[in-house]
Amino acid sequence: MNTYTRPDAIIDFCLAPLQLNPMSDSTHEVRRRMEHVIRTFQLKAGPAHNGQPVAVDFSQMPTLVINEAAHGYE
């Protein structure tokens, strides 16, 4: 089971398949934005979890299939 509560661990897991250059400006910007989103979500969800960070267990998440052709992005 892979349960993550720290934003940097969640971001590392999500970005790993992209093999981004960790030194590039764009990677730093993506990480900054993702951290802001995750921290904001955790703060908003916090009261429902007794102030504890919201944990994400990626092993329990269903696979998402994006049909780009259905959205006109062929």
C-alpha cells in the first residue's frame, strides 16, 4: 500500500512517469503549482479529518482513461 500525506511525495509519484528534468524552470513551476493545490485541498479537507493531512493511497485508485478523440484533441 502506498499512502502519501506529504505534498512532495504525492507530486513525486504523479510526475515520475513524465521523467521531467528536475533542474528546468518549467518543472519547478509545475511542482510549485501542484504543491499549492495539494496544500489548499488538505487545508480545506482538514476539518473533516480532525486536522490530519488527507492521505492518498494510489493503489486504491481506479485507472483513468482519457479519450482525447472524444474531446477533439486527436
